[in-house]
Amino acid sequence: MGLAGEAEIRGETSRMETIHTVEWMKQVTRQARAEGRLVGLVPTMGALHQGHLSLVRAAQQQCKPVVVSIFVNPQQFGPNEDFSKYPRRLEADSALLEGLRVEYLFAPPPAEIYPDGFRTYVNVEGVSERLEGRSRPGHFRGVTTVVLKLFEIAQPHFAYFGRKDAQQARIIRQMARDLNLDTEIVVCPMARESDGLAMSSRNAYLKDDERRAAIVLYRALDAARQEIAAGERDAVRLLAVMRKVLNAEPLATPDYVEIVDADTFEPVSRLRRSCLALLAVFLGSTRLLDNMLVEEVEGAGSSFRVSL
């Protein structure tokens, strides 16, 4: 280990270190834990935007050091999905993280994560088979497998995920609980563009007309929000409101429009406890996700708080 590496482990320099190997990443965070420091992890696939950076900032409020991983995980892409064209911008991403004074960037090559002969996968049954799992078979097996590996490698006390991928966050929480992992899952609020579009690396795929049309996801959710504020509690009627808005946009092709229990991800007929309104919509060949959290306000009768 060089002097620069030793100083980095002790937190004596603010310059970010980029790590490419599993063994060195383990050594760095093992040392941080031994010194009693809280390790935070923000797992990403790169092409960073302000949504990712908001997760980094949340991590920095609790942890030092913070590790951001960038790994385009081949195991979570289906055979007809966009793995080969998924944006890869490591240099630009690194500059953004440097600007936030992130301590460590973990950017391993695929062979570090999936060495020859790799045969072990993680599957969370039940909730993984619905919605995204139904539309993208095998997707969540790839997600949970790589996230568990990242947790083992980086050994974080806290790991930060965005609510845009609500089903993914729920599944990762289930995995962490079921496997008694020593990592607390922190789910952070949605990050949106100024016109309401949920921030996503895949927004870069949108053509100009598709980008203009993409705000229809937010408009559909907002229409349901207004109905809830006016007293509507029937999920079927709320779904009809969202579908009407989506169907009015010629460039939008819904994959699914659902209102589900936020814990089980089973469909609900009426709003109760905590629910999610979930959208998956194609704009051309680009598939976008968005959601709205609806939470019952305790002690306020049938009053609900909505988070977009």
C-alpha cells in the first residue's frame, strides 16, 4: 500500500480514490469500520444525474467515508434490452463525484464482479415476480445478486436508493431483512426535472418530441393526486384517471398502470395504509418509470398524504 492510499484510508485527504478491484475495496472499508467510522454506499450504474447526486448528499449527512459504485450490471438486462447502449460516462461521472468530495469511487470491470465460473444468484420470491418482474423476467435476480455482492465488498452501514425504483427498493429491503445483512437500507425521495419528469439515466435516450411527451407520466400521477385531494379513494377510478391522461398522448404506450400496497405490491381496490401508484410507459423505444406514494395520515380519519 502506498502512502497516498494509507492517507486516504485515514481520511487525511479529500481527493477521491477510484478503486477497480474487489480486494482493495474490501481493505479500504474494512479499515474504516475498524476505526469506528460509518461507511455509506450509493450503488449506481453511472450516467449520473442530480437524482444520484442527491443520494450522495444524503449519504454524506450520515457517513464518512461514502463509496459510490458505478457498475453497469449485465445480469439485470434481458436479451432484448439496452445493455450495450446503456450510457457509460465514467470520466464525467468521476468529475461530478470529485466535486462533491466523495472519498471513494468503486468502478470494477465485469470480471471482478462475475469471475469465470460464477454460478450463485439471489432471488427474492413473491414481490420480484410482479410488475417489473413480470415485464422484465430475471431483472430482479440480477439486481439482488449484484447488490448483495456490493454489500459484501463495500461493507456499508447504510446504503442509499431512490424511490423512483420503488419495487427495487422494496425487494432490496426484503433481502437485507431475510439475510440478516448488516446494512440499513435508506430510500430517498424522488428527484424530478423542473417540468416534473422523474430523473433517469434513460432520459438521455429520448428524442426531442419524446422528451416533451414524457411529462405525461407526471401529469397522469398529478391528475390522480388531485382526485385523492378531492376525496376519491376508489383505486379503479384513480387508475382510469391516469390511463385517460396517458392515452391522450400519442407517443406514450403504457406497459402497466397500477395502484398497489406499498409493502406487498399486491393491487388494492381502495386506498389504505400506504400505497404506491406505479407507471411504466414507453416513449418510442425508451421505457420510463414513475410513481407516487400515498400514505394514510394517522389520526386523521381517511386523510392521505401524497408524495410525488
